[in-house]
Amino acid sequence: MDHFELRSGVLHAEDVPLTAIADAVGTPVYVYSRATFTRHVRVFKEALSALPKVHIAFAVKSNPNLAVLRLMQREGLGADVVSGGEMARALAVGMPAKDIVFSGVGKQAREMIAGLEAGVGQFNIESEEEGIELSELAAERGLRAACALRVNPDVDARTHAKISTGKAENKFGVPIDRAAGIYARLAELPGLDMRGVAVHIGSQLAELEPLETAFTKLGELIAEIRASGCTVTHADLGGGLGVPYKAGEVFPSPAEYGAMVARVTKDWDVTLMFEPGRVISGNAGVLLTRVIRVKRSSNRAPFVIVDAAMNDLARPAMYGAWHDFDAVCPTGERMTAHIVGPICETGDTFAMDRDMDALGAGDLAVFRTAGAYGATMASSYNSRGFIAEVMVDGDKFAVVADRILPETITSAERVPDWLE
Ligand code: LLP
């Protein structure tokens, strides 16, 4: 459920008509609803309320805007970060370092040092090599890094191949059949405090069954590690819960997910950790765009050319992802059209032959479910700059990220003397 609804024929974000945001800030612009974020956090927490010990770390990569992170911090969530940049954002909004989980398959020494110096709560180690390096960096500083070992359970998450992470051929984690041995060796190192295991098999999961299979394997691994004499006090179950991108689609609910987790983990005796991203942020944002013009073609559907493009919202071009597209002021009339951006490649297509609200030049529309992996994946391709982000709260709104103009980007570039 979200708070983007038609009121008196105009699409609103909470109590604010999107026309007002377009007038004040221009388009394209990402618009987030605070109430939707808050609702999603609460629903997720409620779904896990039967579990004894829980730590929820919001996946910063899904929406790293500082206002969003601040909201998460106020809701009591920690952060799952995958780079020094994401960690700095979480710290900048006042998230306690102990609530931060540092994930990522390619942590660099300087990022591990920054994490150690900040005192992050847990490093999720993705290889034995990384663990050895982290131990050295920690020991040199007289520290011990609390760590979980990320395992690759070789489970097919049945999602898009580019966002599947738990198959043996994916780069993530250590093979589950070698994990107990690696864990035991890492537990001997002076700079590590091996306290747990972690798994994340992919994103936008439409079924609970692959998660259940992965968690069951993780439970067996915990028993094996304990049998070898090591300690396991934490298990990080990652993120991955999918959300509907098409009106009417039904996905497993957080409550069903929570019930499954409770059943599978009932004898684990650990603190369970979660890294939800999309389930919190996905439906909390839309991309507001204006139609530049409608280009008729002789015997095919017309092209609705909007001012947003693949550089602003990469998901359709990158994963063939569907985003519902709705007029801000629908007339009730419909059309079939291709929805495209202004960028000079055919990949800059949001939808082909889409049955949609009838739109003409100058009309406003939204791509829905753009709160996760939207602004955060933007680029400046075609020298288009980065678009603004707005957060709505009831009847007020604020610009939470300024539009970054192409000239600002150009100002960081130099022509060397020898080309003058
Ligand atoms: N934890 C780890 C270790 C992850 O790699 C991810 C996402 C998450 C948590 C959060 O997953 P979520 O709950 O959001 O599914 N750009 C893609 C999604 C990439 C997800 C990468 N990892 C997209 O637009 O669909």
C-alpha cells in the first residue's frame, strides 16, 4: 500500500498534488512519500515481532538519500552498506556505527579501515582472502572486527539473472560446503571476532520457497559450525523480498515472510539480522515526468516521449523491468503507445505497446514504484545531469536532493595544457 492516490482527478503524494511539485521543482523529479516509507518499516517490523532478537539494517543501496536514511534512523533501523560512501551517509544521519553492517564482495582496504575506525557493528565477509586482510588491518590497530561469513547456498532465487546472487556461479559469498572450514580458520585470526553467518540470494523475489531453502541450509551450517567448536550468535538473512510493480500483482507479504522465518529459525538461538531494501523503499517513490511530445508513426503505436530517460531510471533498460505509468490528471481516455525518453539509443525505452492513460504534449505522468533503485542508479549519460528528489510529508514537501545541472558536472572536468 502506498500514499500516491487520485484525489478530485489529480494524483497526489499524500496531501500534495503532484502538479504542485512539478510547478515548484520542475520535471523530471523523484517524489517520495514519508508516510509510505514509515508504513513499510512498521509493517516489516510487525512481521518480525514474534522473533526473539532482531536487527533490521535498511539496504542503503536501494535509496541512499540522506532524508530517507534519516527517516530510517528515526524508525530505529540500522544500515546495510556496501561502500565507504554508503557508510558515510549512514553515519552522517546519525545512525550509530554499531547498527551498521558492512557488506560487499570487493571491500577495499581503505573502506575496511574506515569501517574499523568508525566502529561498524558487523562486517559481512565474502571470502577467506578478505577475512585475512580485514584481520590484519584490525590487529594493526589493536581492534577485533565483529564478522559474519556470507555463504553462497547455491539456490536459484528465480528472479532476474542480473539480481540473482545465491547461485554457485555468482560472485557472492563462500560455497556453503566449504563454509564451516573457512569459518573455523577465520575464527583463529587475531583481528576477527567471528560471530555469525549471512546469506542473500537475490532481489525482487516473488516466492518464499527459495528463501526457505536457503535459510534451511543456513541452519544446518550453523549446527555444523557449532559442532566444530566455534560460536555463532548472529545470522543475517539479507533482503530480497519482492514488491508488486504492476497494479493487482500479489507478492508474499512481510507477515508471510516473518512466519516462514520464525518457523525455520525457531531453534537457532541467534540474533536474526535483516537487510530489506525494496520492500521498504520501492513503492514509497514515483518518478514524475512530463510528456515532451507525442510522435505519431504511420501504422504503429505512437511514441510518447517523456522528459525522464534511462539515465534517470535505469531499470527498464537494464532489466527489462515494468513500471506502471499513470497520468497525473487522467481523463479516462486510453491509448496504446511506446513510452520513451530523449536519449539517443533505442534502449531508452520504458515500455512498448503499453495500454495507458491518453497523454499529450505537456501532460504530467508518473512511473510508479521508483523509490528503490531509481535515483541511486542514475547516470549523467547524454550530459543530462542528475534530477531532483522531493519528499512529501502530509501537506508539505521539501527538495531532498537538488537537481545537479550538466554544467556542474562539466565544471569538474579539465582540458590538460597539452591539449590547449
Ligand atoms: N543485502 C544484500 C547483500 C544485497 O546485495 C541487497 C541487494 C540487499 C540486501 C537488498 O535487497 P532488496 O531487499 O532490495 O531486494 N538494482 C536492482 C537490485 C539490485 C539488488 C542488489 N542487492 C534492481 O533495480 O532491481
